[in-house]
Amino acid sequence: MDKKKFLFVSIDANIADIAWQTAKEGNDVKFYIENKSYKEVADGFVSKSNNWKKDASWADVIVFDDVLGMGSKAKKLRDSGKLVVGGSPYTDKLEDDRAFGQQELKNAGVSIMPQADFKSFDEAISYVQKNPGQYVIKPSGSAQNLKQLLFVGEDEDGADVLKILEAYKKVYSTKIKEFQLQKRIKGVEVAVGAFFNGKEFVYPINVNFEHKKLFPGELGVSTGEMGTTMFWSDANKIFNSTVKKMEAKLATENYVGYIDINCIVNNNGIYPLEFTARFGYPTISIQQEGLLTPIGEFLFELASGNPCKPKVKSGFQIGVYIVVPPFPYNDRKAFEAYSKDAVITFKKPEFEGIHIVDVRLVDKEWVVTGDSGIVLLVAGAGQTMKQAQNQVYNRIKNIRIPNMYYRTDIGDRWFEDTDKLHNWGYLRET
């Protein structure tokens, strides 16, 4: 592919790494960040845009990184004839409004799990009292980005859920305007997804397993993400039973980008949880690690609506987040005291598998910036999951950041989970 001009448009700088990877391939890149707290992210790695609307005319391809209103911007530009990777108001709503997303799945013929949506904590408390059981509390809208608010009930009578609802009523009533109670179903949590070129799905699909708890062994507070394992695959039973059924609607929307559905599966069935109607983070960086096709070329072909089939690595990929205090909590003062401008060093000048998150360059030195506490995504690959694990953790040993921490067991769960999925027949084509 000839060199192209890419404009990446971001709310919280989530797509900084892909902008950097695209630039390293020799393309011209400009990167716009809306949130002032993240304006420094990727400084020194890529050129910045101060006005993305003005620079839109410069770009060959414009890439949007999120929902939360970004779909409207993407659709407007796409309708004007620009090549755009991004959603629409409809696909934004699939993710932002959990109730809507579930209803759309149901309309497409996908079985959904028992759930109820609320705008009142009192109504939710009354509901659990009348229908005791294990539930998962899931905030909707912008509050769903506060991952520590997601709560998975353990008590059979729902007593722990009732206590949390009472606490949220007192503390978070102004932040959580809408939320969902899902009946808790036990099984293997797995996500399936694929890229969409405005007309149809692009194969192969991606199968991934998120690790959301802060500590090894799935202990501690829920975070947005601590690490992910994945592999590329032909369409399988989970994909065909869920995401594939949305193809006609996505074509109507002229959606361009990645979309997946997180599910709980067991020997009784497949239970979709929620959409990600955008790039996943850190999913997209780990996917890039598994792509043989250059990411810039792939994004251009995708935006052009071409029936592209990217070349991918066989085997498995792993990504592990390297974080610093106060992650996973938002505390600006703590971040500035313990982590802001901390220097990132490498024992050896080896950068394979290193993907930036909240990082900038100062006099050629990598330093921590932003305020999320997520610094790097380190990826590894291998023909077996064990080989991928060995590679990613050997790469992490080369990194030095004051107060850094990370999970040491990403991938361990794979061996039990995959046995179950194979036994239930979900990883085969249907």
C-alpha cells in the first residue's frame, strides 16, 4: 500500500498505540485527543492535531476510537464521502444503552438472559426482595466506564446485592442514572467478534478471554482490564449464534470497525452479556500483535469497504497491562504523588510487543502521563498458550517503572476454559 494520511480522533487517547503503530509503518499520522487530562499522551510518538474537524480534509482515512457520541461524528463524515473507521448513533447505543443492546439481540433472534433495567435504586431493591437470587449489577451509559461499580453477587438470596444497592443509592445516585440487574449465570466468560467493512464481516473472527480482576486468581476489585488472551479463528458456534445475526443491521448502518459480544457459556447454552461496538482496549493492540497484514493497510482497506481478509498468525496471543498507582481508582492527587512523569526504562533496548497507553516522550525518555495509571500493554504470541505466556512475561522482565504492578497469571485460566468450550462444542463451526 502507498503511504496514506491517517487522522485518529479520540476521547481519552485510547487509540494512541494504534496511531503509533500506523505511523511506524511509514504513514502520515495526526492524533487528536479531546480530554484535557490526556492531551500529553503519545507526545513524541506521533504528530498531534489541535482541530480534528479542520484536519479531516487533510486525511485519507479518519479513525474514531469510541462510542459516547463518536458514532454521530463518524456517520456524518462517512455520509459526506470520507473514508471512516467508526460507528453510528445506532451502534453507539448498542453499547451505551445495555437495555437497548439486549433488545436488539432479541430482535435478531438471539436468546438473552433474564434481566431487568432500572432508573431507581428503590425499584431495584424491591425487585430483588420479591425475586431473591444471584444478580450482577451493571451501570449503563457513561457510568459503565467506572468498572469498580460492577458487582457480581454471591449470595443465593441476593442479600449482598441488596446491601450494594443500598450503598450505591447513598453514594452514587448522581452518577448512576440507569443500570441493569442481570440474573447471574455461571460458566465460561468469552468474547467473540470480527471486523466489519460497512457491508459484511471480515474473517477470520477473534475469540478472546478477558481478565478483569486486579489480582491473580481472579481476586480483588474489578478493573476495566488487566490482561487478555486470544486467538484468530474461523466462524464458530458462539459467533454464528450471536454477532453474525447482527450482520444485516450493521450493513444497513454502514458500520465500519470492530464489534464483539461478551458471553457466558455453559453446557446449557450461550448467554450474551454486552456489546463492544468499537475497538476493544487492550484488544486492538493484542490483535495487531497477531496480524501479519500491516495495521494501517488493514484499516484503509476496511474503510474502503473492500472484501479484505487480513493475514494472521496461527496460535495464540496474550496482552498484559502494566499499571501504576492509584489504578484502578481515579485519584488525581495520588497519581501526581506516586506516578506522574515516572520514567520508564528498559534493561535492554528491545521493544517488540511493547504497546503504549498513557506514555509520552521527554528528551527521548519514556515517561508516564495521563491520569489513568495504565502505562503499557505488553503482548506475546506463540503456537501454544504456554509459549505465548513465556514470551509476554519475559518481555515484562525487561521493563522498569517505579511502583509498577501487573497480573502474573494471564493465560492460566485458558487451559480449563478451553477444555470446557471444546467439550460443549462451541469452538467448532456450525
